[in-house]
Amino acid sequence: MNTEADSVHSNLFSRVRSNAQTFIAIALLVAVVFIATYPKLTPGVCSEDSGDLQLAAATFGIMHPPGYPIYASIAWPATLLYKSNPARAVTIFCLLFGCVALSLGMLIQVRLGVNPWIACAMMMLFSAHSRIWINLFAPEVYILSLGFLAAAVYAMLCFSRSGSRRQLIVSAMTLGVAVASRPPLILAIPFFIAAWWFAERKFKSRLRIRIRNLGLSVIAVCLPEFYATAYLFIRDTPSNPHNFIDEQIEIFDLPKSSGGVGARIERVYWEASAKLFHKFVGDEFSDVQSGRDRWLQRFHTLRSKARWTEREIFNSVALLGYSEFPEDLVCELSLMVLTAVGMVFTFQIFAPAGTTLLGVATASLIYVLQYRVHGQAADLLPLVFVSAIWLGVVTVKLHIERWDRFASVLPIAIAIIVAVWTFYDSPFRLSGATSRDATSFINEIDVGTLPKDAVIITTWADMVPLKYATMFISPRPDISVIPTAMDDRWIPVSKKFSGRPIFLEDIYPNVKRCRTTPFRSLLLLDPESCPDQGS
């Protein structure tokens, strides 16, 4: 049965395509975010995970688990357009992808009846959140996942309105890409299935059509997983210039790829399942306490995680800031209430949209509450993204278009004010990418001047920019960059390369017990002077 909400939504859909304001608002959003963010982009290669993505994209390599093969693949063409600095190309690519994610978030709001200019202002405010802001100018996998999730929600929203099978397949495939790269997002799939079912019932599709649509959707969801698995299996070779599995083989006691198909399957499973990080999932008190005390401790831990999540979602907005003053609590509670109201309004306006958005938020929340590491890896972007959309939907009930003529320009004025504020505020926002900028680090070492067949022993975080430097800045295929754990395992590793010049950073234990010679920011090591491991 058609409801008034369905009728309103139908009119909105037919109006969006001819509404030039929507496209002008998107252009304003992209221009403001890009111009405000571009000066903060890192000039070249980064360390840690950011550099990992840059190096993998430039070499068709394998990143840290789960490998992110699809992200490396889609970023690779950008490196061809900027061959002199492929790392910079990946950084710009991630910024553009972030702009796409913000544009899709705006379009989702417009499809739900939000004024285009209000939706534009809401996404600009969302970009001020520390989570999204850092990921806009630091090349990271999280902004790419958010883009595919936003595309999946938007395509499902379009399918639920038009019944277009193409939109359904696009939704399924983009969701599959996000799941292949962030496995915990599999928790969102049941919600997308529910949204599909609501739409099929609305269209009163025949059983044959429903089965065909479901089958094609399952294939579309699985295709990215098949590609990711095949990529890992094929690229997991010693000849791959950047292979995380081989780089960590001694630290995690993995079999060599030359051990046959069984060994390669074991390695691919370890990588694709992110087994390295399984220790961070679950309850940290389950093996320590039992009975009533354990459940009380679990409740306390869950409450602490929930409080952390709430603060990260609502109190990290640059506009609000964070302090211990009581008025911040008022802001938090107000935003929480408005977000909840927006969620209810979304279900009232269009249930399939409310279902998919709730699924994205639920999957992200469950993962964050179960993941024991509360840093960038606890990916809150989907939660914040959905919250921003729900906050925008609250404005639908204001019926701005029905106000007098003066009020009709109010949304435009709001968007312009937020745009001006964005330019004014952006220089004062967090600059997390600065800590990952490895430009100075690489310049100090200057790998091009190292002796022939040199070996550099370093941490995994610093290994990434060093390998990049030997490949793209000062090509030196004779130099070996070896990552080791931050313990005494570097000693036996160094002795394996006896006869070659061995360099390492002054960060490892027992390094002062060895005979070393300073060489710029490195130490030239005499491995024979080092004590045996454990002595």
C-alpha cells in the first residue's frame, strides 16, 4: 500500500534529476573540501599504513592484512599518471575518493528530502570531524571503504525507488568490495538483504524475478572476494617487490611460498582473514576471571568502549571541540537525540534507506565495541557518516521550502557560511598526516649514497618509505630493506648478511653492545661484535 511518505519520496526522485541546485551544491562541496585540504597533502611517501597503501598501489603489492588488493588495484592507474611521484598520486587519489564519498552522502540526503544546500552544509561539517579530516589528506584505506559503502547505500536507495536491476547489482558489488577489504562489514549484509526484500515486496515482483535478482546480487557480492583472493594467491611470490607476507615470514612463523599450493593457501588465508589482528578482537578479561566478576568486568569494559565511541563520534567535531566543561555534555546529548530522531525520520520517509543506513552503523558499532585497539584501526567513519546523514534528515521536517521568499535563500546562506568557516577553520584542524610524512626521514638517509649491496634493518613502519626510496626516488635494487620486531631478533637477522654493509636505526635493544659507526641518521653495524640472542 502506498503511503504519503512514498508519494513524497516519488516526487523527490523525479525532481532531483532536473534540480540544478543539487549539482551546483555538489560542485561547491567538492571545491571547498578539495581546496581546503589540498595544501595539507603529504608531498611524497609516508610511513606506516599510509605508505603501505602508496607502495602497494605503485607495485601491485600486498599490504598488511587483509591485503586490500582491490584498493591497490584501483589506485594503481593514478600512479601511472604521476610516474615521477607515485606516492603523491595515491594521496591525491584518496582525497578525490573522499570527495566522492561526501558527494554520495549529500545525494543520499537529497534523495530523502533534505534541501541540497542543507545537505551540502552537513557534509562540509562532516568533513571537519577529525576522523574524516585526517583521512582526507592522509592516504588511507578507511576513506576508500567509506566511499564504497556510500555507493552501496545510494545504489540500494535508487533500486528501492526504481526497481532497476543495474542499481541492485551496483549496490551488491560495491558492498562486496567494502566487505572484501573490511571483513567485519559482513555484518551489514543482512540489512541490505532486508532492504532488497522490502523493495521487491513494494514492486510486487514475481518469484522468478526475485530469485534472479537475488542470484545476481550474490554473484556481484562474491566477485570482489574472488578477485581479492586470486590477487593474493597470484601476487604472493618472492619476486613481488612489496609482499607483506614475505616481509613478516620470520616474525609470524609462516611457511614459504615455495612450499607448494598448500603453503600458499595457508599464507593467503592468514592474510585475507587478518589473522594477525585476531588477538585484538573479543573480551580481554575472558581468560582472566570467571563467574560474576568476569561479567561485571565485561559490562564495565563495554560501557567504557561505548563511552569512548560516543565521544569520538560527537566530540571530535572541530566546530564543537572537546573539553571537560559541562556544556559539552549538553552538546553531546543534543546531538544524540537529534541523531536518533533523524534515524526514525529516515525510516518514516523511506524504510529501505533507513534499513541500509542502520546496517552500516550497526556493523561499524559492533566491530568497534569488540576491537580492543581504539585508534585509527577502530574505523568509526561509517558511524560518523551515517550520523551526519541522520542529522541532515532532521531538517526535512522543517519544511523550509514552504517558508516565505526570504527564507527560501536561507539554505544557500547556510551553505555559504559553512564554506567560509571551513576555509577559516581548516588551518587550525588536526594534521595527523604530518607525523606520517617520511620526506625528511628519506632525505636524511639518502639511500642513493649508501654503499653497494647495503642492508638496512628497520621497523615495518619505516621499511615502507625506505623500500619506496630504493624503487622510485634513488633506484637501488642492490639494497635490501629488512623489517624486524622491536626485540633482539635483529641480531640473528644481521648475522645472516655477514659480509655486506649493514645499517640500522638506533632504536633496537642491545644496539649499544655492538660496535657501530654513525652514518647520517643510521648506524653502520659490525654484526660480529654483537652478542648472541638471549645472552
